[in-house]
Amino acid sequence: MFNQEIKFHQISYSYQSKKNVIENCTLLRNKGDVVVLTGESGCGKSTLGKLLLSFIKPTKGKYLIDTFE
């Protein structure tokens, strides 16, 4: 879990060398934020959730938890 914030910096993810499901996503969420993901089937909503929960690792980019620059 995190105490203050979670940052995605240019995250990309693809399943088994297929086209990127998520490409160059940059996101900052603070603790307590409410986020709603909407979109068509196959656009990456579930994949983004799996990345946020660390069930999968990004193909490219990095995520930072509670780091302050």
C-alpha cells in the first residue's frame, strides 16, 4: 500500500509481444482520490488496475510509490 501518492511515469504494457494495451501513461494519484475508469472493452481498464495493484509489471516505464522529488 502507499501513504501519500502513486505515480506512473510513461508506463507501457503489452501482452506477449502484441500491440501495447497501455502506452506512455503518466498518472499521479494521491491517497484518498477516487478514480473512475470508463471505456470500451479491450481499451486497458483492467490492465491499468492490475498495474496499480502490482499484479503485473510494466513493459516500459516506472511507477513510484511515496517518492517526493
